[in-house]
Amino acid sequence: MSDQHLTPFERARIETLRSAGVSMRGIARRIERHVSTVSREIRRNAAGRQYSAEKAESIYQERRTHCGRIGKWIPELAMLSRETELQNHLPVALPRAVV
């Protein structure tokens, strides 16, 4: 059991138990999760009254790609930084090696 996120196996158990008519409290008890976790999972990922573990997992993976802090480093900034670096770069004469 994961401490934070539901696993694909837990989602499949939710789908199976829900289709069997088990209550949310019953599902939560069987997968050893809080009832609010199960309720939230079904509310977020059910299409109407149908809950699909596969669809829920793909939605979860899609959401994960959009979460987190947006970095400040963008391609336009990289280009500007490179142009500035090239403009400020002065070639330095290297000393000749004594043979």
C-alpha cells in the first residue's frame, strides 16, 4: 500500500468492488484506505456512474505530467542567454608553449 497515491492494483480493486455493489466504506476497508480517498478517487475519475481503473490510471498519469513547479528556464530565455554570452565573449590569446 502506498502512503500517498493509489496504485493501479488498488484502482482495479475499487472498480471490481464498486461494480459488485460494495459501499464506499466497504471498499475503503478492503483496500485499507480512508473512505475520503476512495470517494475522491471515484468522484475525480468516474465518467457518470461508471468507474474504470484503466481510465482512472491514465487520467492520473496525465495529471502527474502537469503538476509541480513550473521552472523559470524556457527556450526563449536559453536563446537570450546564449546570445548575451556570445556578445560578451572576448577571445583570449593563449600563450604559446615553449618547446
